Amino acid sequence: MLTVARVRLLSVTVAWPALFLPDVMLAFTMISMSSLTPPLHDRRQYLIGLAIAISGAVLFSTKAILAKLIYRYDVDAVTLITFRMLFSLPVFAAIAVWQARKGPGLTVADRWRLVGLGLIGYYLSSFLDFLGLQYITAGLERLILFLTPSFVLLISAVFLKRKIRAIEWASLSVSYFGIVLVFLHDLKFGGDKVLLGSSMVLGAAISYALYLIQSGRLVLRLGSLRLVSYAMCVSSAACIAQFFLLRPAAMLIQPAAVYWLSLVNAIFCTVLPVFLTMFAVQRIGAAIASQAGMIGPVSTLFLGAIFLNEPITGWQLAGTALVITGMYLLSKR
């Protein structure tokens, strides 16, 4: 029988991955939902669902590749995230209006919590993520974000007095050792910039872990899709306001390629994966969909090699394998 805490966490993360830290918590929590999923008998439905889940995971991971391509046009992180929010905001605003008509009204306390969650979980997390991507490879960024479940576990242990079991310590050790391998490999070639970028992405992962822990009550009351759409609107408003405070309006004029890449990033790497993930869970169940989501870091590694000419070495492959193994062991708990 699922505990309230697990219900809270898994409710958030079904809709969560499509936004800023794509497949991390998907792999962590969906296995916990396997007891809610009926056995699969239709092989055709299974194969279709598996293809949908894999497509969503790859699209999640493509976000970092597109961000790197946009940076080639001398666009900074403030401008990049503003365009991404501008293009995705209308979709999530429409979802928010649709969900508002179906659910209970918001109290004053709910509204303030939503503002706080939107600023911490989506604005701060995504901004730090895009800042870090200026200095590190897409592959390293994806691996650091993939550690988010471990930060949820550690924060829960420190502040909520949750006991960490031996298998969980083992999974953390394996994952962090994998990160160290990739980090040291990239540090050799990137120097201090790799340290700076990794610290920013690490901050993004921790920020989102705090969001997940704090959002439990609202998820139970509002539902994951409604919470995500509201928080996304708050984040979008913050990013757009930040742009006009820090940058001249003239910076909204960019080459056509920046607009197209930003549109693809917003629709195909932000909005579309939300629904692909939900469709996949409906067809094949949460447990199998989570396994498909683990293709994310691997796809980022190879997409980075294809589109960004980022090298793939044995150290990177070994580190990636260790991180995925560690998160898989953690998800089994």
C-alpha cells in the first residue's frame, strides 16, 4: 500500500519531467507506481507505448542540445530562457485555464505557495541549468540533473529525518562515483569553467529537489497537471520580467535561427514530452515507462557528439553507466 509521501512525490513527477529537469524523477518514482498498473496483454499496445516513452525521453534530453546551438548566436542565458518561456507560455496558460475550471478554487495561501514553488522549482532551477550549460557539455549537464532523486533522498534524511537504507547508500555511492569520473574528465579539458558550470547545474538539481519536497500538499489538492501549469506560468512571468530588468528590449531582435530553435525547444522539448509521458504511462504502465526514461543521459551523450561535436570517451561512457545504475537501484527502493 502506498504511503501518503510516496503518493505526493509520484503525483508531481508524472507531469514533471517535461519541463526543466526532464527524465530524472521519472526514472525515480514511476517504478513505485507499478502496483497501480494492470498487467499488459496487448503486445501491440506495449510496443506503441514503449516507442512513445522513448520518444518523450529523447525529446526531454534534446533541450540541452538546442540550448547549446542557440548559444552559438551569442545569445546569453537570460535571453535564451525568455524566448523559451514566451513560446511555451500560451500552451501552459491554456492548460491552466482548462484545469482551473475542473478543480477547486485556490485559497490565498495556495496562491502564495504556487508563486514560491514556481520561482524555486521552475524559474531558479531552469535559469541555473541554462547558465551552467554555457560552460559544460550537454552530457555532463544531463548526468548531474539525473542525480535529482538522490538530493530528494538526502534532503529528506536531513530535514525530515528519513532513514537511508544500505541499498540506498550503495546507489548514491555508485552514482556519485560516476559523476566524479565524467567531471574529472571534462575538468581536464575545460578547466575552471567546468567547475563553475557544474556548480550551477548542481544548484538547479537541488532547487528542483526542494520544489518536489515542498509541493506534496498542493499536488494532492490540485493534481499534477494543474500544479505544473500554474507554476510554469509563474516561472514564465519571472523570466520575462527578469529580461526587461536586465536587458534592453532591442535584444528581443535576434536572427531567425534563434526564434526557430527556441520554438522547437519550447514545443518539442517542453510541452510535447508532458503528454507523451502521460500517454506512455497509460499504455505500458509507470514501471516500464520509467525504464525507457533512462535512455535520456545516453541519448544526450550521442546527440551532443552528432550536433555539437562533443567527444565520447570511455571515461564518459563508464561514468554514464554508473550514474544510470545508481539511479536504477535507488528507483527500485
